[in-house]
Amino acid sequence: DAEPAVAAARRVQFRSFMDDHLGKRSLTLPAIARPSGMSTRYVHVLFQNDAETVSEYIQRRRLEEAARSLADPMRARISIAEIAALHGFKSQAHFSRLFRERHGMTPREFRR
């Protein structure tokens, strides 16, 4: 059946788009669906059998990239607030809370 292959290819395309736009606060489901001409409902359906929702994927990837930035000695002079903003988080407090939930420590502790 060609449909599962088409759906899998579309999921790959959507993930690639999301990864390319992680730093944009405007990365929302409508912003993801619009360029492809797909409905937000269709995007939800594409990902319904995945382990995480579209929003959870975006959040996880943002946290991964932020952790990479925090660990990078070349970015040691960039503040944690700036790193949070660069990775699409609206506030440092929100970023710090999510980071601690995921990594078991604050961004500052992680950076050390």
C-alpha cells in the first residue's frame, strides 16, 4: 500500500521543516501545515501513532538544541536567557522549568 509510505515521507518532511524553524516562536501547528497546503487536522493525523505529539516533538528538539548550545564552550558568553530565546522559548523561566524537567538540573547547572 502506497499510503503508509506517503504518510511516512510527509512526516519526515514535516520534521525537517520543524527542525529548520525551531528558533522561531511562531512555530505552531498552523505554521507547519500552511506551507504544505495541508490542514492542521491532517498533520495531527499523520503524527497520531507517534510516541509524541507535534508540540512535544518541537519542545524536545528545542531543549536538545538548547542543551547543545549550553555545552558549547564557544557559546559560554551567551546568556541563558539569550539561548532560551534563540531556541524559540518565550521566557527564561519557562525554559528553565522545562529544561529541569527534562535534564534533572537547571540550565546553569548543566552549563557548569
